[in-house]
Amino acid sequence: MEPVLVLVLSLSCLLLLSHWRQSSERRKLPPGPTPLPIIGNFLQIDAKNISQSLTNLSKVYGPVFTLYLGRKPTVVLHGYEAVKEALIDHGEEFAGRGSFPIADRVSKGLGIIFSNGSRWKEIRRNLGMGKRTIEDRVQEEAQCLVEELRKTNGAPCDPTFILSCAPCNVICSIIFQNRFDYKDQDFLNLMEKMEENIRILSSPWLQVCNNFPSLIDYCPGSHQKFLKNVDYNRSYLLEKIKEHQESLNVANPRDFIDYYLIKQEQENHSQQSEFTLEHLAATVSDLFSAGTETTSTTLRYALLLLLKHPHVTAKVQEEIDRVVGRHRSPCMQDRSHMPYTDAMIHEVQRFIDLIPTSVPHAVTCDIKFRNYLIPKGTTVIISLSSVLHDSKEFPNPEVFDPGHFLNKNGDFKKSDYFMPFSTGKRICAGEGLARMELFLFLTTILQNFNLKSLVQTKDINITPMFNGLASLPPPFKICFIPV
């Protein structure tokens, strides 16, 4: 009986110590719900809809509040004013990358998404992308996408795979110089594993793992498949890097990898150089995963919303016919003459709220924020949903309406609340490329095809399937009818 008593007393002491430490820590932090020992506030968060949970808590505790996701405090910023004040007015202090355990296991602090300090700043500088302009690459891929869609012959198809191929091939042409054929087996394997990983990352189980990291190491589950997929893709990318090393011509760089390798050569005398092969592999992996799945998911959701709102589709197609016509490819210069199309794409991004809570930030130093003291290293969650769905800026925010981005004269209207790529120092590095792809791919598709649903408009489901890391559209089939 004595060992059991000792065990009970030890556990009781640990729980009391944990509670005492949390209590003293919480006095200086923003307010929030009282955490339970060990699990914190996890039971007050709906892992299937985290953004809605944060909105509910903000109604009680205000726009800046503290949650314990596990044993560590996390500060939540909710609403435009709080987000702007932190990420723009105090941009440097909130520019750290917060804890994201499953990604930390993979990146080990390398790459562009989850790195910190000088590392992420250095790699974000433009290393060059080869001699062809990115717009040329996107336009070329848009035509390949149209040809692939023609092969469906107007029959019902799930657009997931084809719409993932296009942005992935743009990334391939930037990183590797060459695009892949849509039937290339290496390409298919890469695509399959990236698509599977975005689903795993957005699942409720992964939200549990990120709050209790020991589960990642000791429990079976879909996170193990995620890690295997990452290893497979990383090995493939390392092979590509090795090929580039063997054929590198310093006088004639072909692509991103070549520019990086040249930069590495120039800096190899420096012990502090961030340009290592491990960092290159992590960065290329980040560019692939972030540059493929986010854009392809947005494209897929855009088509679903256009099926649901055929009057919007008709207006966009009328504008394409008037500005571009049928005999040349759309280009970025057209966008300034196509306010309705531009508004439609902005509204898609606002409405779907692709990354509801952004990627976690962290404060880079102790900071006094709104009379609260946030210690250096504290993770900060940004509710992008609360900004994109602000009812004062966007009347009826739960309704899909391109009019949210048009003035009374029908001209495009910018909004400071448009933050699908986040904002501030850690704004998505691929924002420019993503916006270009969305415009050129969607206008090229709608220039060449009418969209046909297999079910009546009222029966089209647009509710996201997952709302963890990303809001993913439900599966659907579509017919691309040649114009």
C-alpha cells in the first residue's frame, strides 16, 4: 500500500506545482479561461473547428486572451485591430515562428516556413528564379492545364488531381527549371504524398498531436504516415539537388537550386553561413508543400463556389470575353481592366478562409502589449478568420459576394482586412506567385470552358471538410464543357 500512497502524493504534488506555476505566470498574461493541470484548456477547443472556438472565447475574454494548449501559454489575437497592432505596428517583436510540433519534427528549424532569426530573413531574399519570367511559366502551365481538362471530354471528373498538378509544375519549373508531364510517375508520387499530408495536417487528430507532442513519438496514428511522406519527398528532392551539383554552371544558373548553390559557394568561407544543403532541402520542400497545396485547394474551392453561384460565373466570363477575348491567353496586365474577376478571386480567398489561424507566431523578446507582459518565446495564434469575416468591413460575411470588393461604381475596392496570406514581417513569401496563379489559371479555365454541376445548385455543399490547419472543400465532381 505504501508505494501506491507515495505515488498518489507525488502526483498530487506535481499537479499542485504545475497549478502554482501556471497561476503566477497567468497574472501578467492576458486573461483567459482557467486551465486544467497538464491538459490546459484543450477541452474548451473544438479540434474540428478551432477558429469558431476562438471566436466564442473572444466574446468572453476580449480580443487578446491566453489559452493553455497543453502546459504552455499561447496568446490569441482576435479581430483586425489586435492583429494589426501586433503584426504591423510591432512587426519585429511578433516576427518569431511559434511552436508547431509536427512540423518542428520535420523541419528541425530549417527552411523558410518554420525557421527563426536571421535564417528565415536570409532565405526570403530573392535569390533569382532563372531567366524566364514567372508569368511566362504560369501562362505556359495554364495552357497545359486547359489541354488536360479537354481530355475529360466534358465527362464528370474530380478536379483535385489536375488542379494540384498546375501549381506544382510552376514550382517545379522555378526550382528544377523543367515542368513534368502530368503522367510522370515521380510527379504523381510527389503529388499524392503532398495532397495526403495537407489532409492529415488539417485533421482533428493532428490538432491533438500538436498540443501534446509526446503523442507524435509514442503513439500510432496518421501523423506517422505524414512523417513517412515527408521523408519520401525529401529524399527525392535531395536527389535533384545532387544532380544540380554535378551539372552546375556558375556562369549560367538555370533555376532556384542553381542560384542557391552559387550563393553557398560564395559563402562557404563563413562558418555562420545559412546556405547549407540541409537548409536547401528544407527550403525546397517548404516551397513545394506551401506553393502547391494552398493554391490548388483555393482553385478547387473557387470552382465549387462558381458552380454554386452561376450568376457570378456568367459575369466573370462576360468580362473575360470583353477584355481578353478568345484568341489570346490572359495576362497579368488584364487584371486592372477586370474589376469583377479580381473581386471574385479576392472574395473566394476571403470566404474560404484557407488558413484560419495562420501559422503560429512567437514574440522575439519580452514585450508589453496592451498592458500585458508577454514573455520572449511565447507562441501567438492569429485568428485570420476574425479579420476576413469581420461584419463591419464585409456586410453578411458568411455570404459569398464579390461585391465585398467593389465600390458603387463597380470598380475594384481594396481592403486592409484582406489577409488570407497573413500580414506583417512573416506574410506568406509566395503571395505574389499565388495571386498570379489564381488569376491566370481561373481566367484561362473560364475562357475555355463552361462549368457544369452534377447536382442542382441548391444541393451543392460548400461547407469545409476540415477546419484545422486548412479549410478543405468537400469532394465534388464537375464537367468542363468546351466553349
